[in-house]
Amino acid sequence: MEHVIGLRCVWCGEVYSPSQVQYVCPKHGDDGNLDVLYDYDRIRHEFQQHGLADVQGMWRYHALLPIPRDAMVPPLLVGGTPLYDAPQVARKYGVRAVSFKDDGRNPTGSLKDRASALIVARARAQNRTMVTTASTGNAAAALAGLAASIQMPSAIFVPATAPEAKVIQLLVYGAHVFLVNGAYDDAFKLCLEASHKFGWYCRNTGYNPYTSEGKKTVAYEICEQLSGGRGTFKAPDAIVVTVGDGNIISGVHKGLKDLKALGWIDHIPRLIGVQAEGSAALYQAWKDDIDPAEMRPIETHTIADSISAGLPRDRVKALRAVKETGGAYVAVSDQEILESIPAMARATGVFAEPAGAAGYAGFQCAVKAGLLGKNDSVTVLVTGNGLKDVGSARRSVAEGYRVEANIDDVSRVVSEIFGS
Ligand SMILES: *Cc1c(COP(=O)(O)O)cnc(C)c1O
Ligand SMILES: [Zn+2]
């Protein structure tokens, strides 16, 4: 059986049994995020008996996930993404080592697949027949794709103004797409109401406490890949994570805390949260030491739509992740984010959407600020694939060479590029 022993409210500390509450602390309503608590002794015991599962991808860490041992998991390969060492980048920026975790390689193109795979597995284990979420982007695509992989229907609520390309991905997967005449918050509330009314299992970020439990597997993988060994773990000195609602950075933190509690790593890396300047609620709150309870929604403007959040839903956990690890928040401009798309692609071969490339911009910013230095081994988490937003990528690069269909014209251009 699974090893969850309780759910603790991040606001009031009240602990509930997993069967007692499904999503949030009843005293704190829709905002009452919960921490999922585990019995580490039992996990250690199960690990001694069975070891890590001998499968590719996130289900390798089944014993540390909140689903029954015999649960049916979706067939798509989620996780198991590559970690690329980039010594050339480390030299250029004067850090000891830097690696890039390419989570854009997941089946629907973003790290969100890790959360959706777990949610779909839990829905199936609880005999739910339908899953739902509100999202403008990657979370929705991930849920639609993972649900399709087990022929479970999904209902997705998006603002009617959502970018067409993102809506198309949902429709292709066969999701029932509700185009809400309103903003993201309206779609979010409507999704909760529909979930209650029709009994659909709800994945909403910062509401369902289990999304970050799926996302934490990226931290396990980074540490296992850095140790080079199978079944052994080694933590880097710092991990750079882009932040919108704060669910990913919370998940990364949780994964590291799990490994530390099990004694599988000897220290927890500093977490560097990267926000867009035009959506920097957590950066501001961290810098000015504002209590998360005092935070109010701000207007956001950024090209990196996946990290745009006026009042981050996971603000308590996201601030805690940085504070408890001795990390920092940095904010990068849209110009820096745009430039980092080709810069990272050319330095590493990894093409990211703006919210993914922002991690590289944040890495550079943290080096400049002296937050990362010559003794540090750093991992930059790349959260989403560049093909998700070709329009932004186009704005970051020059055009190609226009030539007539003859070799003389090509020669003319070649000599312009390389000299003759
Ligand atoms: C969702 C997302 C993020 C931010 O995750 P939060 O949990 O909202 O902080 C970053 N990058 C990409 C590509 C995403 O899809
Ligand atoms: Zn509470």
C-alpha cells in the first residue's frame, strides 16, 4: 500500500488523514494547500525488500509515490529525461559544473506530464471515470494526453482567450474543452464546481495536493543521474527552477527532502527560483520578506506565459523552498528570456519554450549576482519544449538567407558569411 500517513495544511498546520480530506484544508477553503506526509521507515523497509523498480521513467520511484503498489499506471513514458553535462557552459560562467535537465522531452512537451501521470493513476486507483483541470497551457495538455493514454475522458476549462495552438493540443487528444467566457480564475472556480457537481477528479494546480508529488520525481532523477550510479544519489549544490504558481519548485524541494529523510543524499541543494520581471510576485515577497498571507494579486505581463501568475497558488511552499534551502529568487526581463532561447539552444542543443529558457537566463543572472560561483555544481531545469511556442522563438532569431535556385547565389551568400 502507499505510505502516505497524513495531509498537513500549509497555513494552520492541522493534519488530516488521507481518507478524511481529498484536496484542501476545510478551514482554509480552496486556498488551503496541503503537504503530503510519508512514513519514511516503511518506505525504507519496502526499498530494502524491492529496491527501485526496474523500469524507465518516473515509476522507477513507485515506493515514494502516493499510489498503491499494484496501481495501474499510464503507459506513456513520463520522466527518465536526459541530464546533459555542459562543461563548456561551466567554463564560460565560472562554475564548477553545470548540467541541463531536459524535461521538454516528456510526451506532451513539458514537466507537467509528471503531475498528470500521477493524477491519472490516482484517478484510476480510486475508480474515477473522468479527470478535469483548469489551465491555459501545459498542465491541460499534460492531463489531456495522459488521460487519453488510458482512454479516460477529460474535461478542460480554459479562458476563451487562450492561445489557439494550446487549445488545439487539447482537442487533438480528445479532451472536452470548455472555452470559458472569463479569465483564468473564472475557469479555475468553474472547474472546481464541475468537479464537485459531477464527481470528476480535479487536477487544479495548488488545489490537488498530489501534483507536486508527481513533479518531485524530477529531483530524484537529477540526483540519481549525477551520481552516475544506478540506485545511488548525489545532490548538486544548486538547482535553478523557473517559477509561476510555485508547484514545480515545491515538488523539487519535496523530492530533495524525501531523499534527505531516507539518508540517500547528504545535503539539500540551494534552490534558485527564476521569475519573469513582469510576473515576479514571489521574487518580491522573498526580497521584501512579505508573509504569504499578505500577498495580493498583481497584474502580470510576460512573454513566458507558463510562468505568469498574479497570485501564485503554491506561494507558501514556493517561498519555503527557497528560504529553507538558503537559495534565492531572481527576476529576468522578457528581453533576457527571449535571448536565452537561442543562447541555450546553441550552447547545449536544447530548445526550450520561453518559461523553460528563462531558467538559463536566471542561471546567468544568479552568476552575475554572485549567488553561484566556482565551487558550485549547478543543475538548470528545462521545463518545456521550444516547439510549444514557435512564435516567441521566431522573435528571438534572425531570418534565413534568401537565395535564387542556383549555386552562384549560394556562393555569394557563403562569401558574405565566411569571407572569400
Ligand atoms: C508550469 C510551468 C512552469 C512553472 O511551474 P509552476 O508550478 O507554475 O511554478 C515553468 N515552465 C513551464 C514550461 C511550465 O509549463
Ligand atoms: Zn488550514
